[in-house]
Amino acid sequence: MIKAKFANLVKIFDKDDVIKNYAKVIPYFKKYWFRTILALGLAIPIGCLDAVIALSLKPYMDIVMVDKTVESPWYIPVLIVAFTSVQGLLNYLSTYMNQWVGGKVTNDLKKNLYNKLMHKDSMFIDSRTSGDIMRLYNNDANTACGSLLNNLKTGVSRVFSSISLIAVLLYNSWELAIIAIIVLICAVVPLTKMRDLIKAVTAKSESASGKIITAYNEAFAGHKVVTAYNLYDYQNKSFDKDLDTVFHLGMKITQKTGWLSPMMHIMVSIGIAAVIGLGSYMIVTGRITSGNFVSFITALIMLYTPIKLLGNNAKNMQNALLALERVITQLEAVPKIQDKPDAKILKGLNKSITFKNVSFEYKRNKPVLKRVSFEVQKGETFALVGNSGGGKSTIVNLIPRFYDVKWGNVLIDGVDVRHLTLKSLRDNISVVFQDNFLFSGTIRENIMIGNLNATEEQLQAAIRDSYLEDFIKSLDKGLDTYIGERGVLLSGGQKQRIGIARAFLKNAPILILDEATSALDNQAEKIVQQAIENLMKERTVFVIAHRLTTVQNADRIAVIKDGELVELGPHSELINIEDGVYKQLYESQFTKVEASV
């Protein structure tokens, strides 16, 4: 029976790949192997010293309590204090080493996780919230590693403590020891079912906790929207709902795990009661001495006490194991968009960029692009226009491989972009988005992102060509002015010109302008448009524009409707197509402009 229970325990751990997951994290400890071994090694004497107190009580009880003499065992209280002091010192050193190694390993894990996050494809990012990202790439690392070494240290200490205490039990009475060990196994086996009981609920709880983080992020990032629309009650209700969900899921976990602690107390009390009953009989019959019995009971209580506490700690232990699983999953995840083994290096644009029967979908069986084909020659300005949601941004996002085509090919100089290295491909492409993201830091740092090795002369030229000179001169700290998180201290036009300055510094032959002026007022748009015209010189340019007046001078204009290329040609041709889509768009905008005037 005992053998079967141990086999069941091993089988469950093997099934859940717990040991395999721990093994995958072990390499992170190699850099700190000495301190790791020291931290775990110190746990051995810490555990073994538990037996000293129990063992010392036998001669003390037999001589002092029974024989009523203090001539021999006077040193026992001194030894108990000495051994306990040594144990306390070793415990402090082990805890310090454990915290140091755990912190270092956690940081290393986070670095690798952050690197993994940076290389995730856009589809992954689009399908996650900020709360999900925080949980998967930060919180799980803290939960897993914060308890990993603690669990190992505690496990080593408990194992050697249990071995030494069981040795004391066997030394004092093997009959009583058998009873104690059977009860011990019966108390521990239910823990093997814990993970299956709480796994599904824990996953839901973690997801709900991610929503809480997202709510805080949105309260910060969307503060002006909340204020402008008086969304206080709406946001509070949503937040309250998420909190209630987390609370109810937490209570479900408690319902599934709360019975463990009282059950273990009952099991332990049964073991102690059985030992006391049989032990009393054995004392009376002279099979063991009072000292044997007291030493045995002390060792038994010391053995059972941590077992009783396992019920309370089971949820945290299982959360750590589940967090470790998620960390391993992210570390082992292979980016969907990555270099092929034989990928070529792109060295500029020599001839053309070609879309050949390109189709794409974000969701299965819901196509966004349908067999789109065109060719853009080197040095050409190619505009994409059409109604919102037609697929214009998707087309330009396929060039730097933010997403990969589902069917067809995107070719640069006849080579499919999927056969080019990502680094060389993206080094040859500059993108100015509708809302350029600015990082927390200074204006200088945000512009230098375009080329971290740019000289001061190149930086000043980019500033000049982006019409940022006057703005920067008006600032007390100039280029070293802190712009706040996401550039909240700048206007829309200033943000766009910083994005344009980045593109100037990058100096890539292919330029993508994704509605770069659509969110600006007329005055800001005029300045930004001048900066864009400087940027477009001697480059192959893809322009997405909502205002058709900004693309009239493009070499060719592609009209995209519902994912299809319906018209293609210069403005002068498209405007003369009877009932043409471009003509209708143009006249619609022209009518709106006249009405506003």
C-alpha cells in the first residue's frame, strides 16, 4: 500500500512535467553555482540539527526525571542552546544566499523574457492586453523564481530533517515509528491532487488579475478621455466587476484547498494519539523507557509540524509551479516571424517592390486582402487610398513583415521578404506612423533611436530638415528636454516631426508614411507636410493618406476597396474615370471642403 502511494506520487509529478520544468530553469543557476550550492548545502545541517533536540531529551528524561540526579546531563541544556544558535546562524546565511541567487536568477529570466517579448510578432501583441503582458513577462517570473530556491531550500531542509527525525523515531521504537510513517504518508498524498484541483481556477484568476493591471494602465493612459466624457462611474463599475471576479475566483481556490490544513491536523492528531496509546502500553510493559517515549514524541511533533503547515502553503506552492510552467512556455515559444536558415541580407533597393497575388487575414476565413498585385519601381512615390478598414495599412505592414502574408508573395528585387533577414529588411525601411510612439526620456534620445551611432552633424541635419530647430531653441534645455511618458508634453505636430527626424537619421531607402498627417490641424499639417517632402526625396515611398489632396502628386495611386485593388494610376487618370471609386472619394472630400469654407 505504501509503495503504491509513493508510485502514485511520482507518477503525478511526472505527468505534470514539474521536474522537467524545474530542470529547464536549472541552467540559469550555473553562473551562481557556488552560492546556489552553498544556500542549498546549508539546508542540510539546518534540517539535521532538528534531531539533536529530540535525541538529547532521552538521556535527560531518563537520568533527571526518572533517576532524580543532575550529575551527568547538566550539559544538555547548554548543548541545546548551542546547537539551536548554530542552526539559526546557518538559517540566516542560507536565507541571504537564497535571496541573492533568487534575485539574480529572476533578473536573468526577466531579461530573456523581455527579449522574447521584443521579438513577438504583431499578431501576438494585438491579441493581448497590457495586463496580460505584465503577468506573463514580469509577475510570473517573480512568482516562479521567488519561490523556486525557497522551495528547494525548504525541500532539502525538510528531507534531511525528516530523515534525521525518522532515525530518532526508529532509534527509540521501530514499532511506533511504523505508525508515524504510515500517518505521514497518508497526510502528504492528498497534496499530489492539489494542482489538478486548482489549475483551471488559478488560470482564470491570473487572467482576471491581468484585467486589474490593464484597468490601472487605462486609468493612467486614458485619463483625459475619462475626464472629458465623465466616465468615472462607468470605469468604477467595470473595475468593481473585475475585482469581484478576482475575489470569487480566490474564494473558489480556498474552497478547493482550505480543507487540506484541517485534514492534516486531524491526520496528525490521529498519529500522535496512536503513538501515545501504544507508547503508554510499551512504557508500562518495560519495552521502552520514559526517555525513549519523550524523545520519540518530540521528534514526532517536530516531524509533523511542517506537514500540518503544508496545507496552508499548498496554494502558494501550486501557484509557483503554474507560474513556472507559463514562464517555460514563453521561454520556449518560437516567434512566428523569424529568419529562415538560408535567409539573405538585403543591401538596399535596386529595382522594385512587388506584391504578387497577396491575400491576408487576421481572423480565419475573414480576408482583409484579396489577391492584391502591383509593382513599385525604385524612387517611385506610391499612394494607397480608400475607405477606412479597406486594407491600406495591412499592405504596408506586410513589407517590413510586421505580419506575414497568408497567400502570395511580397518581393524586393525579386526576393520574397520571407527569405530576407529581418534585421537587414527592417534596416532598409523607415516608418512614420499616424501616432508616433515616443519613449520616456529626452528629445535627443527619441530622435537618436533612428540611428544610435549618428554624429552630432547628422543629428542637427535631421532636426533642420524636420523643421524642429525653432521649437528646440525655444526650450530651456533644448534637445535634452524631458518629454514625459509617451510624449504627453508635446503637441501632435511636434511628435510627428520627431518621428520624421528619426526617419531622417535612419536614412533608409524605403519609406512608409502611414497617415502621418491625418491627426493634425491645418497649421501643424502644413509644417509636417513640408518636413515629409524633404524626407521623401530620393526614396521609394509608400504613402497612406486620408486626405486625397496630399497624394495628388504621387507617381501612382492605388485605390483599395474591401481588400481589393480596384484602380491604379496617377491622379490625372483616376480623376477622369467615370463613376470611378477614386473620383467619388475625391469629389466627396472636395464637397466637404467647400461646405466647410
